[in-house]
Amino acid sequence: EDGSTVTKYVARIGSVGYDSLQAAINAAESGETVKLVADVTLSGGAGNTQGVITIAKKDIILDGNNFKLTAAGVTADTSMINVQYTNGETVTIKNLKIDSNGEAKHGININEANVSVEAVEIVGGKGYGIVCNGSTLSVNGLTTSGNKWGGINVDSKTANASELTVESATINEANSIYMEHGAGSVGYPMSVTVESGTFQSISAAGATQSGDEITIKGGTITNVANAGAGSVDITGGAITNVTNAGAGS
């Protein structure tokens, strides 16, 4: 009534509000926390390996504050969040639900970056819940379901090793954790370490190489499969089936 303009903020850095999540991430300095204060709908897309939301070259915390990102009009095989080129610094994503809604490719796409995922749920992707490509990823409290290709993909298409550590997770897709080498990745080893959680399958593709390793210390797993030249080391957990069809051990 007084003619003033009311802005609905969706994210904050400290006491400063932003009307878009990307704007808040762009404004954040290394070490700062971007906190959601509302559910956010994401649309648009720049293509494969890109994200509607991009975090690059900085170590920030994205605290979802138990709000949700939902795809509505995401196009061109774009992922919901793309994290890239953090130069050894770590991005933390926590307390967040990501609903790709059958539109976005991956929930979180990680390219040459260090990422920590804590208390995150990812559903409904056309691809994977998370892709770890030439990156280091730690997971504690991840839940995935309904992602067409699977839960977590560990890949190494770049001149960097990939390393996944799962402290706890509930991954409901048949392809729960899948290790593979993309084209041009020879010589860059990958590792997966599972401490606990529930998984339908943990597997290494036929293209995996000597030096790639899956270490299982705990968890409930229906299938463990090694089809390549890497190794699988099992020291704990409740596992129903184990197959070793490749040249590895």
C-alpha cells in the first residue's frame, strides 16, 4: 500500500539476501556459506557436462537448509548442479533435496573438483544421481532413487584420478556405484571405498585398469562385480553375490 517493493529471497550469505541461488553462489567468497531459505525451481540448460547451477574455482558451503531444488524446464542434458575446477579446495553440499524431475541429466556433476556431500537426497535424473569425474568425492548421508543410469558414477576422463569415499548411503538404483574409464583416461587410477550403507550393486566396468580399486569395509550389498583389471578388496559387510569376470582380483 505504501508503494514499496518486496523481494522474496531464496538464498542468503549471512544477513544478505539474494533472489537467485546462482547469484548468491557467484557472490560468495571462498569459505562462505550460501544457505537456501526457500525451495527453488531450476530451468534452462547449456548442455552435457554443464549445470543449471555452477560452482567453480572456490570452496564454499551450499547449505540446502532442508529445502529442495526441482527441475521444471531443464533442457539439453544439463545437470542440476555442476561443480568444477576447485584447485584442491573443497565444496560442501549438505541438507538438500535435488529432484531432477525426469528432465535434468545428473543431480550433481563433478569435474576436476573436491566435493563433500552430506545429508543429500537426489531423485529422478535421466542419468546418475552423482558423477565423480577426475575428482575427489566424500559422501555421508546420501540417498538416491529413480535416477535412470544409477546412483554414483566414478569416471576418469581427465588427467586426474577419481576417488570416492562413502561413509554412509542408501542407494536404491540397481546400478548403485559404477566405476568406469571414459575415453582417453588410461593411466589415471580410480578408487572407491565403502564404509557402510545399503546398495543393490557396486561394480567395476570391463574397461577398468590395473591400479583401480574398490574397497568394501561394510554395508549391505546385493551384488559386487569386477569385470575389469582392477581389484576388489572386501573386509566387511553383508554381501549376497560376488563375481570376478575380468583380469583383476
